[in-house]
Amino acid sequence: MDLSKFVRPHLDALHPYVPGKPVREERNILKLASNENLLGPPVSVVKALQKAAERVHYYPDDGSVAVRMKLAEKFNLEPDMLLPVAGCAEGIYYITQAFVDEGDEVVVSHPGFSIFNIAGAIQNAKVVRVPVKDDFTPDTAGMGEAVTENTKIVWLDNPNNPCSTIVRRPQVEELVSKIGGRALFVHDEAYVDFVTDPSYASGLEYLQEHENVIVLRTFSKIYALAGLRIGAIIARPEIITALHKVRMPFNVNALAQAALLAALDDEEYHQHSVAMAVEMREQMGKLLDEYGFRYVPSHTNFLLFDARVDCVELAQEMNEHGVFVRPMKGAGLATWVRASVPSNVVDCYRFADTLAVCQQRLLERKGGGPAR
Ligand SMILES: Cc1ncc(COP(=O)(O)O)c(C=O)c1O
């Protein structure tokens, strides 16, 4: 029987999300392919998890009430403006399912976070990609121009993944007013904690004035909770009510809820996590400079750089040396690679030295040419 005939036809053209290579073996792997936080989870979280593990025979709190209350206090918002989700990725699916119909349009920056596109494509929506500018910052003016009467959502990952750049407050404000009441505007701020530039503003600031703004937060990065899956959607209560209609029951598991409650109390870890990312991105930048690789100045916990060789081949070569990085060919950047920051200087050197050796090998294999 041809089972493919049962699949919704428009899914033929859809490519599933490509995750970073997982670490499965016990080899000495330096995994820099998925923008994870290599500090590891806070000790306070591990303790909370041990306690919570004894109660996993119960379903989790379906509304994540304690988490919602705690986040409401942290962000100084009413609890009905918050929806905890199993990672921002789940939040992106919910937002798309609730608001985007077949034939609607969504506007994204390209490159940008690929889940925006995948969620739109599942709904059979038209994904309108607006290329980033030459300096790798999202073209917010172009995104505003791309809004039509069919647009339902404008997605802005700010900072942008994979570019690591930010859009500053005046440009975001311009985009929000250009959209007006015509579409929803989602400000995905997965890396917000790592931004030190004072001209950047969280979407929480736009939320006060603009009813159509939705903010996405993840706790995967700053608190190193990626494996547990927890984030939050922040928006006006009418939007949250609509999202509850598409939400999976018990969407945030009990361990994730317990972990976040502990993490939110751990101010010391938060500060350490930010300081480490800032220090390590500077260190990595310095080493890339020393080896002569061009990179985009980063506002995140990862860097995007030009390896000047085929990025897929380079990533394969580096994999074999135990250093996992993410080739960006799929995003249209044939020689560019994304790598998250290690947790210490020794690993920064391991990354940079491995990169230089592997690039040199590829160049030699292809018949020479100057390394840099
Ligand atoms: C811009 C952006 N948004 C959302 C996410 C997803 O975060 P989560 O782990 O909460 O699903 C990522 C993860 O890499 C990201 O880069």
C-alpha cells in the first residue's frame, strides 16, 4: 500500500528541523552545535530535580500554576499574560496553530530561526523570507514592507539565530508601528539575557503599548535547561486564551516545572551564566581574529564565522576531531559555521585549533591554496 497518499500533500515540500549532532558516545566531545549552555545546570536545579523525581507518578500541574505565578512576579505582569510551554519551539507551534490558516502569510528574517518557517509550512501558509542586511542584522524595514493584508504574523528572533546580531530599539519600534494592527508581532528573545548593548529592548517594553505583541522566552540557554524543555509565551490575555485552546494537556512536564522554579531563585547562577557567555564570546572572537577568520560580532552565546571552505565538509572534519559545530549551508551560507561558546578558555583553544587544523586539511585535500 502506498501510505504516502495519506500524507497532507503540502507536507511533501517540507523538510523537518535539523538538530545539532547529539552526543551519544563517551568520547571526549566538545558539543558546540546547538547553542547550549555548557556550564551545565545549576546545582540548585539538580537538587530540585532529585526531589521532584520521586513524584513523577503524578501528572504535572496542568496550568504550570506555580511557574506562572513566579514568572508573573519576575516580569511584573498579570499571571493571565503568561503561558509556560515545553520550550519556545512548542510555543512557536502553538502560536502558528492558533493564528495561521492555510494560505495566510508569515514574515520572517532570513536566515532566522527555522522553526518559524517549519510551523508556517505545516499550516500550509506562505512563508515570506526577508534577507538579512550585509552586516547580518535583520532588515526590519524590509520586513515591514513585506506585510500585506494576508500577513498574520511577523516573527523577529532578536537576537537572531544563527546571525547572533540584534535589532536595536528604534528599528523594532519602527517595525511595530509599520505593522500597526494588521498582524501579530512575535519578539523571540531566546538570548535576551546575554545582550549587554543598552540600545536593545526586550519585547516586554513594547507589550505595554501594543496589543498585538507576543514575547517568547526560553530557559534552555540562560539556565542550561535545554534537555528539560521549558519556556514561556507572554502576551495579552486574549492571545493567551486562544493559545490554551491548541495547547497539549500537561504540556510542561513536572521535572521541567520544578527545575525552573529552583533556577529562578538562583541569582548567582544567572550572573555567572551571563558573565561566562560574554567572556567566552570575546575569547572565541580573539582566537578567530588570530587565525584570520571573519566572524559576526555576537550578542549571544554563539558565534557565526566564515570558514572559507565548504561548511558541511568542515563540520564533518571537526566532528571527527570531537568538536561538533553547525554548518550553515541550509541557511544559504555555504562557507559559514555557527558554534556556541564553550564554558572555559581551554575549550575555546581546542575549538579554534581544531578549526584551523581542519580547514587547512580541507584546503590541502583540494589542492592547496592559502589557508588565510
Ligand atoms: C531564536 C530561538 N528561539 C527559540 C529557540 C528554542 O528554544 P527552546 O529550547 O526553548 O525550544 C531557539 C533555540 O535555539 C532559538 O535560537
